[in-house]
Amino acid sequence: MTPGLLMLLGILAAIGLALLVLDRAVTRRDRIRARLIRACGKESDHGTRTPATDGLPDGEGGLLDALADRLARPSLLGSRDQTKMRELLLAAGFRDPSSLGRYVAVKALAMAAGAFLGLGLMLRDAAGEPVLQLALAGVLAFVAGLLPELGLKLMRRRRQNAIRATLADALDLMIIAANAGHSLDVAVARVGKEIAHMAPVLADELAVLGSEMRALPNRRQALENLAQRTGLPEVRSLTATLIQTIRYGTPLTQALKTLALEMRQAKLLLLEERAARLPALLSLPLMLLIMPSIFIVTVGPAIIRISALLFE
């Protein structure tokens, strides 16, 4: 390891340590400030409270959160990019309003880490072509910036698969709750509690749906929010059916039965489609693994005899 690379790593370690210490100090200062404001708020106006901080909930936050808020401003990100990122974060299970800023900050830090890695490789190989080394640093920064997005997409896929696998069973429980005389709000909340141990992802979404249906003036908006958060066609069909039931007063039990049957049939068709694709997917590995052995067994003796005749 060259002295230049050691110096670069030492500088990066010192910068990281300084940022960590500064973040701890800012966070501690904000917490003390929030406690003082809460104490003053309790003493003034005969027990009325004032807001905790100026934009900091309950005194939490720090340098990294401030950096995230600055990076997530509309002047730096377009509205279309913000919408796509928010949809990706919601589908991955991140509902905190500050998640967008933190995600952008993580992407920026990952790109910076990739660029520093490229610069470290440049200092290690000082005799190389500068243009190629700069291109390598740019490629590393670009690839490092894609890693957080790939991680979020993987989390979204796992979350969607978990919801898809347990949605039909949840509909059966909603049918039982509706037959027992519960309204839609109560049925959603009850099913969310009952399936919490076997389907925590779907139970979480149903809990949020129940809270929004009780809080929002229009239950249709809560159902549309559920479809937007999950991004699943099955959930969109469910929300469309429930919206139609609320609007026209159609029987909820019959609509849920039909929807559960359609979901199970769609799952069966998907399994049959995957099973039908197996022969085509297995043909290439079979050719690569079996054909060389068959070729050696069938053609190998002939090649040995020909080579013996030619080199005698």
C-alpha cells in the first residue's frame, strides 16, 4: 500500500470521525433545546404546550438529517423524481416523511464513497492513464449510487411477495368478520390484529388502512392510499371493489368472496405458467452440463484411436 493511499484513507477516517462527533453534538444540543422548550411550554399559558422545536420533532435530528433535508429540496430534485422516490420508499415500507431526504443523502454518500475509492486507486497506480483513471472513478461513483436503489427495489419485491402470498387468506377473514356484522372499518382492524403473527407485512398495511379510514373524511382516499403504497395489481383490484361497494352499496361479503376466488385462480395460473417454463429454462443447463459428457463418451474413443494411428 502506497503512502499516498494511506494518507487518503487517514484523511477520510478523520473526516468521518469529525462528522460523527459534530452530529452527536448537534443532536445533543437539539434535544436539550427541545426539553427546555417543552418545560417552558408547560409552565406558560396554564399548562398549554408550545411546539417542541422549529422543524425538529421532539428534538430529534442532527447534522445528517439537516443534510438530508437540504438534498431533498425541490430545487435539487424534480417533482417527477420525488414522486418516483416516494413511491419506491412507500412500497419498501418507509413511511417517515424524512425518508426521502435520508435516501437521497445515502445515495450522495455512496457516490462520494465510490468517487473516493476511484481516487484512491488513482493514487495507488500513479503511472496509469489519467483519463482512464478518472473514468474508473466516475463509473465507481455511478455504481455506488445505484446500490441504495437496488436495495430498496429488493425490499419492495420481498414486501410485495409477502402481501401477495397472504392477501387471499386475509380476505377470507374479512368475509367472516363481515358475516358477523362488522363494518368495513372494524373488519379491517380486526383482520389486521388476527394476522399479525402470520403476515406482519399485510397486518401493518391493514393497520395503516384502518387508521386512515377512521381519520380521513373520505374512506375512498384511504383505499387509494393503500393501492399506491403497495403498488400491487391484486391490492388495486381489492381497493376498486371496496370503493364500488361503498359507493353503490353492493353486498360486501359477495364481493370479497368473488375477489378471493379470483386471486386464488390467478395464483394457480401463475404457478402453472412457471411450471410450463421449467423445460425451456432447464434446457440450457442440461446442454452445458450433459452434452460435454456425452461428447466425451461417444467421440473420445474415436479421437484416441485416430491420434494413436497418426502418431505411431
